[in-house]
Amino acid sequence: MALFCTDTFLDAHADRLAAAAPDLEVVALRRGVEVHAAEIERVTVAFFSNDVWPERAAPFMRIALDAPNLRWLHSMSAGVDSPVFSMFLDRGVRVTTSSGASASPIAGTVMLCLLALGRGLPAWLRAQARHEWSPAPFRELDGQRVVVVGYGPIGQEVVRLAEAFRMDPIVVRRAARGDEPCPVRPLAELSEAVRDADAVVVALPLTPDTRGLFDAEVIAAMSPHAVFVNVGRGELVDQAALTDALASGRLGGAGLDVFDPEPLPAEDPLWDLPNVIISPHNSASSDGTAARVVEIFFDNLARFVRNQPLHNEVLAR
């Protein structure tokens, strides 16, 4: 068995790799050093770790795709909507994700946006820049209805935090499973579910079924005072319709971590809207996420060595 990984990961975890799989050979992606065809041919496992992104992602994936004997790829991300993952699946390569590793920081970003938009933080910061004393009332989160669309690890953590802030969460997912701690509405009733919401949080993966889910009709169904937070994917939303609703006052505000396209072009009107908080697809970039990704990989590596089921395996589409 041969693992393809970065030199950064190898340098940090060589001893642990040796303990987990004593016979493991390692082929490392090193800056400025070519990986030879004979090495690529030996690769059976690949770890797409956090340190690859973004500078070395392309050469890493290129080599992994060229590895004829690759059997398993583990990704540091939870999302696998990039076409490159389908290329591995089509070849019969097993693909696993790090779903859950970034749930805590992403859910924290959601609460940051809800607090900041409710309190008018963007206006406070603008007043501070002008050295202007401008007190104003603000809305508490207590008792607000938050509709959380998507109930994977991120959605679950958002619900947990929302309850801690004494909000009233409702989950929208394909179908209720019965173990949710709050009411559930089916995804088919999305427009009705968001109609009375004070806040709508999107934590869905991007799939053919969810692309463009938040279209102009769904956005129009939201209350003019509601805030909209998207930590899923930009392609889930009709961005032009969202921008129009925010600019015209038909929506109270938005906290956006994802966009279509990315990076968000400098001339995009979202940058200048006073009721919008923009983060550059950065809500998972905490000091703890990478460590949790490593733990998930090592857990799966032990399972792979023992021929046991892998966690977070992506089903072939």
C-alpha cells in the first residue's frame, strides 16, 4: 500500500503513519520536485489535506487522477460537488470526506452573522470609521424563528447553538427521521417554511436537486425583516434575485460565506450593500478544523487497513 500526500502532512505525521500502517510506503508531493511515473503507479491511497488548498490543489489532483492503482481518496472538505470527485468515482475509486470537521466553526460563523445583523453591527462599524456616536435599538435573538435548511453536521450544530440563544429553530430537510430536537418541514415545502422566519440559514450540499433551490420565488416568500445566511454553496441561490431583494429592502440582511462565482468579482453590487456581511468562503478556516480532518483521515486509514467500512464514504452517482 502506498499513500500519496503532501510533504507538509508527512513531516508532521510520519511516526503516526508508520504506527498505523507499518508497511505503508509514502509518495510525497514536494514543492519543485517531480513525482515520477513509477511512484505514481504505486499509489493506492491519497489524502487531499488542508495544506494543499489552494496553491497545490491542481497538481495534487492531477497526480491522483494519473494513479492507475488508486483505490481510495480522502478529502479534507465535506463538499464533493466539484466534477473532479465524480471522475474518481467513475473510475471506481472510493471517496471519503471530512464531513463534520468544520461544523463547529461554520455554525459559529452563522451565529456571528445572526448577532451582527440583528444588532446592526455593520452600521456601528461605519459610524466608528466616521468617529460618529450613533446609538440605535436592535433586535434580540431570543424567541426569533430560525429556519435551518439542511440537517447534516453543520445544520445540527446551528440548531444546537440557536437553542442555546433561546431561538425557535425549525429544520427543513428531505424528510423527518424522528430524532430531530425541533419541528421539521419537508424540502418540498421550503417556500411555506421560510414565510414566517426571522432568519433563514442554508447549510445544504450542492447537488443537481439543490442547485438554484433558493430562486426568486422562495426569496420573495421571506419576510422583509428576515436575514438570510448561506454557508452551503453559492450555486444554491439565485444570486441576482437575492441581491435585488437586499438592495430594495424586501429582505432585511444577509451573511454570505459562499457565492456564485467565487471569488466574488470586485464590481459585484453585494460588496456595497449596507445590510450584507461578506466572508470569503472562510467560515471553516479555524485553527481546529485541520486537526479534526487529520483525525478523520487516520480513523479511516485504520479502517482501510482492516478492510472495515469507511466513514463518510460518498456513494457513486
